[in-house]
Amino acid sequence: MRSEIPITIMNWINKNKDKVESYHLEDDGYSDHENSPYAIWLYLKNDWFNPMTELTCIHAATVRQFMDDVKYLEIKDEV
């Protein structure tokens, strides 16, 4: 299991602190199908979500998967 978050993901997190509530690496089996040494969970702050998945978190097994998910983030519409 990888113990550090990849630099590309950390750079994105550091540049987008307004969107990020928390994050962590986990060996949860999700990464097995991608032959990856980690799975990253990133939880978004209340106003943010991914409209493609309709979720307020990102669960990715690769840097590419993570970067694909974060490019769609939007602020939730006020109700």
C-alpha cells in the first residue's frame, strides 16, 4: 500500500482548499481492478459536488481517475 498521496493529487488539493473538506488513502480493494497501490477518498466541502456522479466525494484508484473526476466539480445550486 502506498503511504503518500501522489504529488499530482496533492498539488490539486493544495490549489483547491476551498473545495476540500478532507482526504485519505485507503486499501479498500477498490484499487485492485486498476492494479494500483492505493485508493484515495476526497470529501468535498458542503457547497461542492460532482454533477456527473451526483456525489460530494471522490473515490479514485489512479491519478487519471482522480483528475477526471475533479474537472467536473460544481457548486450546488441554492434551493
